[in-house]
Amino acid sequence: MPRLRVLALLSALVLSACGAPQLSVPVGDVTAANFGDRKPFDWPGQSPDRYAVHGIDVARFQQPLNWGEARVSGVNFAFIKATEGGDLLDPMFQNHWDGAGRAGVARGAYHFYYFCTTPEKQARWFIENVPKAPGMLPPVLDLEWNPFSPTCTLRPPADTVRRNAQTFLSILRAHYGQQPVVYTTPEFYAQNDMGRLRGVEFWLRSTAAHPSEKYPDERWTFWQYTSTGRVPGAAGDIDINVYAGSPSSWDNWLSRRQVR
């Protein structure tokens, strides 16, 4: 059973990429969150603080982290952007991936979906760039509108969105042996009736209300509750998330959902 680790008792050391000593914690051992927020929200109901297992998501917008410091400060998992569309590889993917792995952070890779490229091409691109590594978290499909894209503002009808998502998910499930997690936003979820996707776990964004308010009746596994978080070992704003269950539930989830 995982346990909340007292930071002063941690003694296992690995070397960071720059050669400085860095703490490492075994994957699955839960460290308590010691985070801040540049724009803290006064949660009126169910606060993220009631959940024991916290983590982050990162992409090229984050500079190299001191992952060891982040790990002992409560980063138990990380979703790391790997690919977008059919030809973009996040330039920070490998750096974040390697650093998280050395620190004992449960790590998974995500793909940002591009609505002007076929799901088959996007799935192949993700598989080409994210090796199947034992112990990794299931892959994640990030589905949200991107109004700032300079090349694609297409918004297909909801049935097309769901059908293409299922195609992408099926290809990744066949390759990695795990059903991918789906990340989405309140607007995208509602406009595309994402609750009709079957057999998936959701990672839901909701920065001003509990997911039960923004996604009525939907079950979720991960909740992204802020994009202005401050985490030891990371510079600037960072997205922070929680896992829906207890530390023992987290241990069980990992045992079922890690790639083998």
C-alpha cells in the first residue's frame, strides 16, 4: 500500500541532467502536495485539497524541471506532451520524459488532436515518437478546440469528432495494450456530447468549479484544477491535477493501467 512520505526521511539520490544531486521516490509512493498558485481560487465546495494524489502536465512551455524536487513536493504523476497533429513533436518531450522517469514520477504521454489531419495519421505519428515503455501510464488523447491555430480552425460535427476519436483510441489501444485516457474541456465536452464515448476514462479541465458541476453525471479519473500553479522545482506557471481516489486506490489504478 502506498504511503505519504515524510520528506526528511528520503535518502535515495539520482543525478539530474545538470549533475546536481536530486531526490528520487519510488513510483506509486505518494508524496503530499506542497504547491502554491499565482491566482488561487477560493473553492466554495469540493476543493482539490481533499484529494491526496496530485500531479502536473507539461509541454514545451515549461523549461527543464528539477524533477526530484517536484517529486518530493507532491508531483506523483505527470502527463507530458509528445505530439500534435501528424507532424509535430514537442521539443521538450524527451527532456521532460527522462527527468520524470529518473525522479520516480509516474509518467504518461499525450497527443494534441488536430482536426485537419486523419486520426490514422495522427495515431501513427504518436506511436512513432512515443516508444512503448513498461510502466508508463496509458497514452492520453487531448481533445479541445484550438481557435488560435494558424492553419486549421475546422470544427467537425459532433458525430465526426467522436468517430475519429474512437479510431485514434483503438489504434493506440492495440499498440500500447491500454485504453487511452481522454482529456477535454467543458465547452468541447458539451458541444460534442463526449459522454457518449464508451469505455474511456476522462481527465477533465475545470478551474473554477468541481468537475461534478461542469460535467454533470460524468465520472473522471483526473481533474486539472489550475493552470497557474506553482510547484517547487518548476519555473513559472504550471498545470496541476489530482487523481480521483485515495493513495491505496492510486496504487491499484497503477497496477491495472500501467503499460506492460
